[in-house]
Amino acid sequence: MTLSNIEFLDFIHGLKIGICRTTAGPGAEFVFTNEAFTAMLGYRKDELPGHKLRTLFTDVRSFRNILAQLKKNDLLEKHEVRLRRKKSGTVWMSLSVTVEYDVKGRAKFFDLVVEDITRQKEIETDRTRSKELFKVIFDNSAAAITVTDRHEKIIAWNPFAEQMFEMAREDLFNKPVSELYPTKEWRRMRKLKIRQKGVLSGIITQVIKKDGTILDIDASISLIRDADGRITGSIGILRDITKQRRIQEMLLKAKMEAEEANTSKSLFLAKMSHELRTPMNSIIGMLDLTFDTSLTEEQRENLKVAKDAAGNLLRLINDILDLSRAEAGKISIETIEISLAEIVRSVCRGLQVLAQNKDLYLSWNVAQDIPPIVMGDPVRIRQIIINLVNNAIKFTHKGGVVVSVSLQSRQEKDCDILFAIRDTGIGIPRDKQVRLFEVFSQADDQTARRYGGTGLGLAISKKLSEMMGGRIWIESEEDKGSTFNFVLRLGIKEGPSVVLAPPVEYVAAAATEDVGRLKILLAEDNLVNQKIAVRVLEKKGWDVTAVNNGKEVLEAVGKNRFDLILMDDIMPEMTGVEATLMIRTEEKQTGLHLPIIAMTANAMSGDREKYLSLGMDGYVSKPIDREQLFQEIINLVKQRKDV
């Protein structure tokens, strides 16, 4: 059975490979093309006949090369060339060419079989590029790369591996990879079950250099498998982290040393606070007791000077300790409901007497648009305002001081509040302002000599404002007064608020309230302070029994009934805390509760909370404020009676 010409042409046109015939020679022109060939180049089937073959070549030399080879041999197989498409772009073709001769033996036609190999060439190009990229990475990587065979022997490595291990080719080739690791580390590596997982990264381990030096490394191991999934080897990428580990160790050591130093500093501050407050309690207590006696005018004036000096010394101690705590990060900022209007009013009313003594006015204004209740730390806000107003009064001789509080901005859940303390005082030159908020700094030595002070108040105010997420600054001109500003971001209270009582510093102590004749047990090992406390309490008409340590407290409680205990902490034989814990343990059996007030020179941040958490009911710090002590006692006694 034979095909007709029409059937043969249909067959040719139906093929997926290109078929074409051209005349022979350098001027070869297309005589016939099938549809697959024209489609490859973007032509219609009737466009190429009469078209020069060489015009399709992107490189004429390639066309000439084909002609040269066909002169030598009338068959050319799978010759790769790049041909132009009709509109744009090129395609890679694989040409197989045969020469057809006429009866006289002259080349008459070229018959071409053409395959589009563009995708194949792209894959080859990508593979070549990948190999080149891998080689570049492999050769230039700053990590050691090793390749092992299925027997875990090293068969390839990069230059950095030689550098890291300080080994030559003969040291690494065919070396069991296990010998790169200390025995203990290799056992640990085995337990990671890399063969089951296939890939494992971030392995912190160690390797051994040629000279025996141990390196810390971060390793990533990947297994190599064949087409059947069998393990044929592995690739290891090892990054030297020895320096980083040493730095981490140094940083950790420095951190631990800093924490130890910080702890030591805190302990030192606590010790200094206690040791300074204890004699100050004696001095101020004795002065107060002496004021209660009959005195001449000269004696009273002398004692007043001594008490003012003692008060200044106590304030200095408090400032130094406050600043040290702030720098050590030992001050915690509270967030409770507060009324800024009430805080400003109470502070200014409390300081009005200082202004009046210098014939100055002290006024204050809180803007109406400030939220009535905000969330903040009332103690620290008061401390900043007191420092700034005290300074303003000190450096003002005519006129006065105005405290203004305004709403700078408001968001959904918080607001920025601007506090401004303006005075008509001596002012501060611009070149002196930059140092004002530094520790122990004042405008100049002459100012310090004339007005006194330590220069700590502004440094503390700066620290506190920053701890509350704010900032502080000054606007001033010499002889034209000053304005100290600070901004705090405070939360806005949502929903109902509690009724806030006035700050404790300005609540008049109900010292005259009659709570009956109390029996008080006083635990105090310092005989002078013991004597002062006994006399102060007895003046109230209360009976006082004094003991020297916690052990004597337990003995006294076992023999007598008391309404409450005033408990020092640092005492010989048994501390106040130890005695309190033993009393509370005993009370669990009896169901009774004896009020205990901590009366101690431990006045660091958190001490009040510490003593209350250990079973005490109240806290008073030394030097003792008599009215505060009376109020604490009366409150506890009333609570007990109400129960």
C-alpha cells in the first residue's frame, strides 16, 4: 500500500517536528516547510518559500559552518543553532541535514529535520549556572564545607575547611569525618539521629584542629541520597563560632558581675540608710522631747537651729538614697488612680508657708479639660512638684511662684500632661542651664555658696520624670525668672472611680482621738532610741514595756497582754521579722491577732511592702515622725475594735 501525494503531505504537516526543503548552496532558499516548522518561528505556512535560509541564523558563521560540513559529508546530524523568530526573540534548534543530488551529482536540495530544543538549552544553562554558583559559594564560603561518601569518609571540601582545620589535602582526603570531632561530641552527634531526619541545622558542637585546638562550631548536616533513596554520603557546613562564644561568655560574666555589683550597691545603700537613720532618729527625737520642756527663748532658738540642721541633713540623706535607688533601677513606679488637681492643691497649700515667710505669693491652676482621674504614681509626681516649687521659692525674692497644669494632648487611653512652675526669681543664664539637671550641679559656685543646697533635687526630678515616660526642661533668662516644665504621659481612668483621700502628708493626724489607755510592747535594741520612743508614747498616756530583741518579745508576749507591738527589725539574738513570724505561727492555733507595726530604719523602696507581706500590720520609718506614728497606732487600734 502506497500513500498518495496528498496523503503524504498531510502526514508531513501533521508531524510535531519541523520538516523543510531548501535549494542547495550559500544562497539556499526555502522550497517547502511543514506547519510545525513555520509555527516554531512564528510564520504562516505560505510565507517562508522563497525566503533565504541564512537570514534566519542569528550567527552567519554558524550557517557557513553548516555549509562547510555538508561539502565534506552529505549528512549532518543534530547540529545546534539559534534561529530568529519572525517578530521577536530566538529559538534554539537541533538541525539534521541531508543533501539531495541531481543526476549529474550536483547538490540540488537540502532536506532539514528540525527540533525545538529551547527548553532543553534553558535547563542546561540553568544547570551550568547552578554549578558555577555552587562552585563560587563552595570555594569562597566563609564556612567549612565537607562532603563525605557513604562510609563517612571525606571526599571533597572547600578551601575554608583547610583554613579552619589548618589541614592540607593529604590530611583531609579519605579522613573519617568522626576524627574531626572530640569523642564526646561525636557520640552526642550520633544521638541526634541525623540519618533518620535527613537534615539537621543549628547543631552547636566542637571540632578539633590539626594542632589539637578545640573550636566551637555551628553545624548543619544534610544527607545525600541516590534515586532509590539510599544514603550515598553527606554534606556538612561548619561555621566557626569560637569568638562569638567567647564574647557571649564575657558578656554573661560581665552581666553577672554587674548584677552582683548592683546587688552589693543595693545592700550598701540599705545598710547606709539604716545606719544613718538610726542616729538621726536619736538626734531629732531628743530635740523634739527637749522642745516639750520649759526652755528660755535663747535655748528654744538654739534648738530650732539644731532641728532645722537635722532636718536638712535628713533631706540630704533621703535625696542621696533616692538618686542612688533611681540610678540602680530600684525605684518602682506605681500606677493607681489619682487626682492631679488634688495633688497640686495639697502640695501648694503645704508649701504656702515657705512662700509667705518670704512675702511671696504661691498660686496654682489646673486646667478644666484635664481628666478628673488619671493613672499614675502620686508619690513621685508630688516629689517632682515639691522639688521644683521649693527651688522656685528659694531663688525668688520678689513676686512669687505659679504652678500650672494643662492638657498637652489626649489619646483614647492616655494623655500628655504639662506641668509648668514659673517664678519671678533670679533666672539662670543660658550657658549655665545645660548642667542644671546633673548630679550635685547648680548654676555656679557663687549661687551654691549664697543659697546652699546640694543640687540633687533637679537630678532626682529628671530621673523620676524619665522613669514615668516623660521629660523635663527649663526656660529662663537671667534676672527675668524661670519656668521649669515637665511632661508626663498618664493613663485615663475608664469607668467608675474610687473616692480619693487627700495625700497622707497633709491629713491632720487624729492624735487627740481617745483610744483608751493602750498597753504597748516596744522592741528596740538602741537604748537612746528606746528611751525616746518610751517617753513619746508615755506622753500620750499609754503604758510601754521595752525589750531589746525578738527573743525578749516572745517572752513578754507569753507573760502579758498587749494592745500592739512596735517592732524594730535589726536586733541581736532574734530579729523583728523572725519574732513576727513565730507570733503569727502561734496565732494560727489560738485564732488571735496581735497588731504589729514595723518601726525601723530600713526605709528603702519596697521595705514597707516587705514588712507587710511578712505579717506586720503597719510600717513607720525612722527618724520617727511622732504624728505619723500616733496615727498608725490609732488606725490599727480602731480597726481592731471595729472587728
